[in-house]
Amino acid sequence: MTAPIAEQPEDVRTRPAAVTLLVVIAAIAACAVIVWLLVPARRSPAIAAPTMPAHEPYDHASALELRRAAQARAIDAWLPAAIDRYVGGAR
């Protein structure tokens, strides 16, 4: 016959539970105060909200964009020849 399984008491100690509850309430209150302080209506007129950047593309390309476009053209010119050499050598 097997031995009975020992059971633990189901009572919850009140002191750690109360401390945990107080910490959770304090954290919620701190978050509420922080959100209240960050409400846009409370901002001073000197601090303006960020504006959206212009959606139109630039009139000219940067040096890096021009360099990348030149590299893309070089690869586009070289790649078909390289594929033809590879495929032709495999026959």
C-alpha cells in the first residue's frame, strides 16, 4: 500500500499579500500621475507638438543615392552576361 500524500495548508499569509497589494496600488497611482502630467493640454505653448515631415520626395538625389544607382546599373549590365557564361559552361 502506498503512503498518503502530505498536503499543505491552504491559508495565505496576510502580511506578504498586503504588501504586494500596496505595491500594486502604488504603481498604478504612479502611472496615473505620470500620464496626467504628460497630457498634451497641460503643455506650455513654448513646447510645440512635433509636426509630420513633408510627404513630397526630394527634388535631387544625395551622393549616396547616386552611387547606389550607379552600382545597380553596373550589376544589371553584368548579371545577364554572368548568367549566360554560367549556363553556357554547364551545357
